[in-house]
Amino acid sequence: MATETAAKPRSGMRVGVQKFGTFLSGMIMPNIGAFIAWGLITALFIEAGWLPVPELGGFGTDAEGNPHTGLVGPMITYLLPLLIAYTGGRMVYDVRGGVVGAIGTMGVIVGAGIPMFIGAMIMGPLGGWTMKKIDRIWDGKIRPGFEMLVNNFSAGIWGALLAMIGFYGISPLVEAFSTAAGNVVQFLVNNGLLPLTSIFIEPAKVLFLNNAINHGVLTPLGVQQSLEQGKSVLFLLEANPGPGLGILLAYMFFGRGAAKASAPGAVIIHFLGGIHEIYFPYVLMRPLLILAAIAGGMTGVATLAVTNAGLVAPAAPGSIFAVLVQTARDSYFGVILAVVLAAAVSFLVASVILKTAKRKDGDDDDLSAATSRMEAMKGKKSSVSSHLTGSGDVAVMAGPIQNIVFACDAGMGSSAMGASVLRNKIKAAGYPDVKVTNASIANLRDDYDVVVTHQDLTERAKHSTASAVHVSVDNFMNSPRYEEIVELVRESRSEKTEAGTDASAGPDSDAGSFGGAHASAAHAAGAVAEPEATRASSGAHAAGSAADGEQPASDILVADSVILSGSATSRDAAIDEAGQLLLARDAVDEGYLQAMHEREESVSTYMGSFLAIPHGTNAAKDHIRKSAVSFVRYPEGLDWNGKEVKFVVGVAGVNNEHLHILSSIAKVFTDKAQVAQLEAATSAEEILEIFRKVNA
């Protein structure tokens, strides 16, 4: 599993700016579809649109003389700001934070009376953050049965107060700021200074501040301008594909080695696909080429200003197709000319730079090194890097591995076991700071370094985590891929990288076999017992001891739920037998047993080491009444999708309560001696004693 690493981690002011910019753009990017929908409705149905429709465009009056409301005004005034606010609040405090943030934003919208994008980007995260702080006041102190009452009313009361704060306090400030920002833009336009913005925008793009600038600043201002004037030049300040196209064309004609060979494909990805980061390594390889990007950008902006052209809504991604779809009806000539002239000027300047540059013997390696530097600045693997490096499925790491996630359908059973096993192995190898968590496929985010999934789920996981390294396993308990992941962690932290830069050195100890991992259990027990500092989006933390108010671990696996000689002779019958033990404890209802079979039909819960852990699907969590685990042994073994299984552990977990027991089970089953003890046990008490840390 070869890797390339750019080991020097991101640091300093640039990192802080990138994080802040990423947060701002993170509120806009998920809602770009709504902006596009608004732009299409505006371009088609307003009075000056292609197909004017009074009822949709919001102009004219009805038969009774009442003005048409239309779709354009309500969408821009209410829908888009509320979506932004909800997204921002959810980024801070999940759905609960999103709801409160949206409530607070409504006060700002009504108070200002104009589209409040800046207000939404303030109130959304503020609502989520304050709700999170308020919830901590009574965390673990609510009496059983009153949780829903307290949660609903606390969110409602604080949301109402936040809406009033927004109405009376925040809206005047945000309105004044929005007006001032609009005046600055208008001043630049009126005085012919707008092209100078390219001096800052083009270098910022290569430093991965493009989304922050475009969607965090220019899009909100551009939407306001588009609402007033029917179009905005601001949407094309960053999204114009011309400057990047010119640089790539120059490499096609005057480049050398791998850069010249890969440039034609990069042109297609950049210009047609709209993924602008594909040309960033070409600039990093010859930093002087930033002058070509600036010259092209200034030419494009100047052309737009002279022709008074613009887009009706943001073009995302920055594909020529997206640009043309969002072009205002009277701006096609100006927009197309701006793209063509920007590409031409960028091409001319880049050609001069490339033709006068000294030839190097290592030109083929320059592109790979530049790609690694780009990914180091970005902080993660680039989704288009394989086109530049030819790495294909080879993992290209952009720095030391920090976050590994195990993902399964429900995020509470097999993934928790696998995470526990790998966490011990990585601890044993000497990397205790590597975070290993588990989550459901549906709740994955694209901020993990490595994603581990069952081989049947890998393609689903890739949709949500395209920039991560993906590792497929056929079982979560003893896959040989774990040793490869440990080696990948070691290589990502090696003292010398292929890029030739220093990195934080890691120990050179061997990860060892299953016994080695267990031998370090005393050292690694803290990793299994301590809760993660951050919440996985699935709500599942790393395994930890029960928090205040949670069900004690000693109540999760009890003697009555242990059968030493199961009667089942098939996989489905074994699932029923394990599920009936959960049902007998009133831990689940009948619906959960059906969900256990549905889960098995989707992805096998076979873990390796003769173990299977059947559990319900993610959608079946409502059928769980309390956390419980059942244990059934089949001394003669039974067939489990072609694998021999002797131990079936039924799992039903509320929140994180079951994860501690799964971690302990995982530790037991990675030790062959303890598996032998389980096979030889003659009483339920012996089984519980083997899992004594579970019931401590």
C-alpha cells in the first residue's frame, strides 16, 4: 500500500484563515443547488426573463389588483438564508443547532426586510453554539422520562429569544454591514478598480481559499446585487475558468515531461468539469505562473465591467457549462468574451514563462512534488490528484494520518468492533494520537484521512468521502489490511518523505500480530476506555465507560443472556436465537429482530475469529428500548455465508452504551488464547468472567 506524503502539517496564520474560510464556504456549498434553482427561476420567469410568467416571476397584478408574490422574492428572502443558517447551525451542533440557528435567523430577516445572507452566516452558527452551551448546563441531570420535554422546550424558548435578539439587535448591524460592503463593491465598479481584485483572488485560489472567497464572501454579495440589478459580476471574479485554461494550454504546447502529457486531460477536468484545483499544481511547479493567472483574471474582470455582463446566480462548479447556464439574458457576449480573453492573456503570459524557464532533468517528478505540496496546503488528498500523479488507487497522503473511521450501515456494531481492534494495533505501534472512530455510512463526512469499510460498502462510502484513502476488508476482526493501515500510518509520519521535507518522526516498532496487539492491552486500555473528545456525526463515540445517566455496563451483558450451546443450525436461525434473548430482556421490540435480518442481507456481520455480531439497521434504532448484548455459543459451528461461526453476539445499543462491551469483546477475540477459553467455558459465569472488564 504505497504512499506519498507531504509531511509538514499545515500551520500558522494561513491554516487559521483556511479553517475560517472553509467554515464560511461550508455553509454555502451544500446549498448551491438551491441557489441554482433560484437562478434558473429568475432567469426564466422574471419580467425581463426568457419566459416571463407573472405568477412565478413576481411581477404584475392578479385580476383583483393584488401584486403577484411569485417564487423569486420569497426564495431569496426566506428560503436561501434559512438554508444557510440551518447548515451553519448544524455544522456546530448537529440538527438541534441547525433548527435553533434557523429560528434566530428569521428574526434578522424580518427585522432587516432584505435578504440576510451575512446575517444567516452569523446567526446560524451562533444559534448552534449557544444551544450547545445551554444543553451542557443540565447534561446528565435530567430525570428519566423528562428528556424530550426539556430538550424541546429549551430549544423553543432559546430559539424565540434568539429571534428577538436578531430582530432588535443583530439585524440593524448586519444591514449596515451589508450596505457598506455593497457600497465598496459599487465604488470599485464605478472607478474601474474591480480588476485589481484578481491580484488577491488568483493567489488565494492556489492557497485553497477559493471556496472561502467565492462562496463565503462573493456569493452573498453577488446575490444581493443580482436581486437589485438582475445580474452580478461578482459571481465570475473567482469562477471564471479562463485563467486556468490558459495556463493548462500553455503546458500543452510548451510544457515538458509529465506536465505536458497530463495537461490535455487536466483541461477537460478544469474547463468542462469545473474542478479548478486541477491546475493548482501546475502553478506551484512554476510559481511565476501566478502572474499569468493574475493577468488573465484581471482581463476577464475588466471585460465583464466594460460589457456590463454578469451571472444571475453562482456558477458552481466553475465549469463553462455552469457559467453559461447562469449567464444573464443580456450578458452572453460579455461573459463568453471574458472567458476567451482571460484564457488568451493567461496563455500568452504562461507561454513566455515556460519557454524562458530552464530545462530540468527532473521535470517528470516536479508535477508529483507540486501535487504533494498542493495536498499539504489543502490538508487532505485531492479528488483529482490521481490524474496528475498517475497514482490511480494508490493512496496519496497529504500529511500525517490523524483520523481513521470505520463505517458500517448502522455505525454501532461491526464498525465499533473493528475500530477497537485497529485502535489497539495503532496504539501498540506507538501512535496514540491517531483517532480511530466509527460511524454509519449515512453520516460520513469528507474530513477523514482513512475510511475502512466492509468490501460491500466501499463504493457507498466513497460518495461521501472522496478525498480519503479507502480500505476494504472482508471482516472487521482480523483482516490483514489492518497491518497495512498501521504501516500507512508509520509511512505518513516517517522522518523523511518522498517530497524531501521533515516530518514528525514516528517509532519504528512493528505493529505485531493479534497477540502483539493484545500484549499491549494494558497500555492501550485507556484508548478503549476513554471517550473520544469529539462526537462522530452518527452519534457514536469511541468506546468508553458509561457516562453519567447511561446504563451501567454490568446491565448490558448478563448471565440470562448467555447460551453455551445454541440450538440453531443456520445463520438466520442463529440471528433469531440471539435476537430472542434481546427481546426477552425487553431491550428491543419485534421490529428490531426483523431489522437484524435486513442488516444481514445487506452486509454480513461476520467478524472473523469464529465471531458474528448480528444487529439492526440504522433505521431500526427506534426499536431499541435499552442497550443489551446476547451471547450464544455453537460448539459444532455453523455456516455463516461460507464462514464458520461458533460465537454469535446479538447487539442492541442506545447512544454509546454498548460500545464499551464491543471493545472488550474485540480485545478478547483478537487473543487466540482467550477465544480458546470461550470454547472451553462450562458456565455463563465463566463467559462473564472472560468479559469481566465489561461488567466492572
